[in-house]
Amino acid sequence: MVDIATRVWNHKWKIDPIVRSLIDTDFYKLLMCQSIFRNKPDTTVVFSLINRSSRIRLAELIDEGELREQLDHVRSLSLSRGESTWLRGNTFYGKRQMFRSDFMEWFEGMRLPAYHLEKRDGQFELTFEGRWPEVMLWEIPALAVIMELRSRAVLNDMGKFELQVLYARAMTRLWEKIERLRKIDGLKIADFGTRRRHGFLWQDWCVQAMQEGLGGKFTGTSNCRIAMRRDIEAIGTNAHELPMVYSALADTDDQLRQAPYQVLADWQEEHDGNLRIILPDTYGTEGFLKNAPDWLAGWTGIRIDSGDPAAGAETAIRWWQDRGEDPRDKLVIFSDGLDVDSIEALHTRFKGRVKVSFGWGTMLTNDFRGLVADDALAPFSLVCKALSADGRPTVKLSDNPAKAMGPADEIERYKRVFGVGQQQALEVVV
């Protein structure tokens, strides 16, 4: 097992590139990439880094030269032979050859496209533009680089013993969480923490701790590289990116209204079983489910990623019942801002009513709250989102208006088209 504190002290991280592999990314990105490669390979998109926690002035913490060095390193990466073999030959979600040969041939020759970096008002403006299948693969490495460089900036002046104590405290905190989680009968939980992790070595340690501490209750990790290294399941389905871009490409209000369902129709052509998970909140869960085609009720489950998670699950249960489906046969994945208290409460409330599962993210892989002066390692909300597609702006409404994004006039148009009324704003912590 890696002594993280010593590694930090001895090398000040210089020995460790932040992103070590093209598969140091979330599994859902690769699944979506294959779908996009098949259905919309020539769409031009712009992605951009967005710091929702603007109080953290990243450009004053992180050296621009160091950031460029790390981003340039990411651009140099390509699939190794072992990684290609794992993707081509492994069984994911019970399916062999999940990734088609034409997609793999493209992926094996792919390098990430150029980036554009500027400083403005204490923040980095980091953007990526190009063909959708290539540009989308920047999201996770870009977030991982920024998050870890922030961690390194805070740790840089700490002494050897101080670092040992810091990581001992963080390890103890996580193990105490695991001890609480192992008491939950029937728990199913996965690591979803790649995007906003403290660092790669720390995420890898967290996954090993979950493996040992939870056994069969730990179902896998979203991180493909760690899944490959640790011989565990790679976990993931789809994300808001798909309906956001499909919707931006719509020419009329009626096409816009149908775009989120077209995403899932395309998805259904490729996947079955536990990959048929609905993500309904891009433009409001209530309206999405109310107007959903009947065939969607037959899907395996739903992921709750914004708003009040209990309210979202109750809405899904009522919808399944109204469509003649038994909710007890359906999977509900909770994945928004979870920590042990909310996991315990949600599991207690919905156990026996649905199949309950959790995707545990930031509070698994980046909970250093209160462990350093001025809480300088506290997690914060950093995202990398598609801003436009073929020159048209993208929009996300979410079930939490604090997560909404897009031009104000387009947000209002989308609210009208999708029938989104008054929403309750919730604090976005991570």
C-alpha cells in the first residue's frame, strides 16, 4: 500500500502526473462516447470549466505554468495495450465486447484536442472546442487536474509529520464512515468520486478501504483505471451531457420537447439491463416523467441527482405505479451530495419499496473538512459542462435551480417548453 504522506513529502508530487491514463476517467464517459461516436460524431461542441464556488480563487492558488504542464501531459496520453485489451475483452454489466471494434479502433488512435486557458478575475477560463466524441473526454481529466493542483497547493508548505497526521486523520474519518455503513443491511454502494477527488492516490486508497471494509456491499467504482487495477466492477450509465447537447441541436420547440426522449431511444438501441437507467432531472423530473413514452417505464431504474432526493424517489415510485410497474422491481440510484447520514436515511426510507443503490462521490474521495487551517482543503463545486453545440447554447435546468446553467432567455424558453414551474433552491456544496 502506498504511503501517500511520504510520497507527497519526498517529491512534492513531481513524480506523479495527475492523470496517468486515458482511462483514468468515469465509465459513463466511455459509454456515452461510444453512443455519440455512433449517432452524432460530427457535432461541434464547446466545453468549459465552471467554478460554482467562486469564493475559491483558483487562479491565485494554482500556478498557471504547472496547470499547463499537467494539461499538456494529458494531451500526450494514449491507450496502452493492456488498457485496450481490458476494454475490448472484459465483461461489463454482464456483456462482453461492450465497446464495439470500430469505436475501439478510433479510441486507440485518439489524442485529446487542444485547450484554451486564460485567467480572469481570480479564476481560470479553461475551454475545449472540437468534435463531440473527442472534446467530451476532457471533462473528467480537466476536473481531476484542477482539484488535485488545488490540493497540492495547500499541502506544499506542510511538514513531513504534519502530512502524516493529516492523512491519518482523513483515513480514520473514512474508516469511521465505513464502520457505520457496514451496519446497513442490504446496502449497495459504489465510488463515484473521480471528478472532485483530493487526488488519484487518495481515491485509490479510498476504494481499497471500501473493498476491505464493506465486502460485497461495495459494488465497484466509476473510475476505469482503478477498476482495472483492483479487478472490480466499473460502474456508470449516462449523464446530463447527452440531453443538453441533443436539446441544443433541436430546431423547433416540439423537437426540443422530444430531445431528452430521443437520447434514451438511441441509448436503448445499444444497452439493456442495468445500463437502462433514466436520468430525468435535466429539465425537471416531474415534467420528464409526466410526458415520458410508455416504453420508458420498462427501463431498469432511475438515478436521482438533484433536488430533494427523497421527493425525487417518491415521484418515481408514483410514476411506476401509474404505469403499471412494480417499484419493488426497480433500481433507484442516489448520487447527489451524499454522506453517511443521508445514505442511512434514504436507505431506511426506501428499503423494500425499491432496490436502493448509492453512488458516493465527493464526501468519499475528498472529505478533508476541518483538517487544515482555514479549512483550505474543504471540497467545493467545480464542473466542466458543454456550453454549446454547433454554435447553439446548451441549457440545464435541474431539479435545483442553483444548478441551472445557460443564457437567461434560453433558460426561460426551456422552462416554458418543459413546463417547469416554481422550484426550491438548495445549497450546492459539491
